[in-house]
Amino acid sequence: MNLTLYLATVLIWGSTWIAIAWQLGPIPIEVSVLYRFALAALGLFALLTLSGKFPRLPRQGQGYAALLGALLFSTNFLCFYHATQYIPSGLSAVVFACASIFNGLNLWLFEKQKPSRQWLQGSLMGLIGTLLLFWPSLMSSNLGAQAWKGLAFACAGTLCFSLGNLVSARGQRQGFTVLQMVPWGMLYGVMLLFGWVQLLGQELVWPTGTRYWGALLYLALFGSVIAFTAYLTLVGRIGASKAAYATVLFPLVALGLSTLYEGFVWQPVSMLGMAVCLLGNLVIFGLPKRLKPQPA
């Protein structure tokens, strides 16, 4: 079961980054994110209600859902949508793959779990690999400032994602299930997004392009409903740090699609950075048992 959850998370989230790029255009980012989670919340509530499992969440659990809405279902995606304005979507996915680093730091700060030497070594490799992957863009006179902006937004989004992991894990330890917290979390996220759109004075522009609608439906139903439920279930089963192992393969899927559709150009330093990033994640989590050499 864990393997199925892992594969679903990797394949869906690895492909959502290019769909995010396809949503950018005449419609304000905040409105696009609002549409995405309004549709996702509606779909998830409808699905659970029709299946006879309406997500009743006690008052004690509403606080966890509200925090999830603020961290995972609004601010997180606002940051990543803005990041994709400045850098290829595949590079945003690479930063997101460093969630294991943020998870380790947050577990240290909030759960008093001191990081191991293995985590420190892997984190250093991940940071170096990310810098190498971004190096061509950062050194370009035309893209340097924009690349720094994109990197900053992507880091902020990953921090929100990591904090949301901890909130979800705590809520599940208190007895609230993923299918209780996620729908209400999305609803709270929609409320926050709507308030933010009103504060910015943005109009609720109705999309017309078929590619926009296709990306919106894919992001809402697959990227938000299915993948988030699968991932947060993994968080509850094996913990935030181990669940983030699913992010190891995100960049391969996302950068492959970015190469095909966004014209991302691989350079030797980019390939080296990608390899170092992946190796750093493997160092943090350790090789899966099936890949470890067995004694003769």
C-alpha cells in the first residue's frame, strides 16, 4: 500500500509543475490558485459525501485544518506559481525536492528531534546540487535577478509545505484522519485566497482557453485531491521526514517535461547539480533495503 501511495505521489506531483506553468497568463495568479482549490474542495467534499463518508471534523480538529489551509492549500501554491514566472517549472520542482532539508530543520526546531550526521551530510549535498543546477541561470546577465526571485519564492513555498507536513502529522497523532483534515483544510484555504483576492482588488476573471481548463482540472482533481491525500497518508504512516523520500524522483519527471515543453537546456553543470541533489536525498533517507548490498 505504501508503494502505491509513493508512486501515485511521484508521478502526479512530478507532472503538475508543467500544468502550473500552463495556468500562467492573463488571469491573476491568486485567482488561478483560488479556482484550483475551490474546485478541489468541491470535488473532494462531493466524493466523500456520495460515498457516505462526509468528513465530520470536531472543533479540536478545525484548528489543524485551518493551519493546513494557510500553509498547504494557499500560501504554498501562491509562492510556487509566482516562482514559475521567473524560472522553469522543473527548477521549482528541484527546490521542492529539498523538502527533506526543511522537514529536518523544522523537526529540530518544533519537535526537538536533533538531526543526524547523515541528514547534515545529505542536506549539504542537496544545497550544493541546487546551487549548481541554478548556476547557469544565476550567472546569466539576462536571467540572474529573475532567477534569484524564482529561487526565493520556491524556497518560501517549500518552507510552507514542510510546516504543513508537521501540522498534518500532529493532527493525525491526535486521531484526526487525512480525509477529515484535507477537505476542511482546502475549504479554509479557499476562504483565505478569496479574502486575499478581494484585498488585492482583483477580478474573478473566467478562463476561456482549453489548455488552461485542462491544466486546472488536472491540478485540482489529480494534483490536489488524489496526490495530497496520498502524500499526507504517507506522512501519517511513516513520518514527515521519511514521507519526503517521495520527492527524490519529482525533479526527474518535472525536468523531463520542462525540457520537452519549456525548452529547458541541460548544461554539464546542470547535470552535475541534478545528480548531487538526488544523491543528497538518498544520503538523507538511506538506500531502500532492496537496493542495499546483501551479505554473502
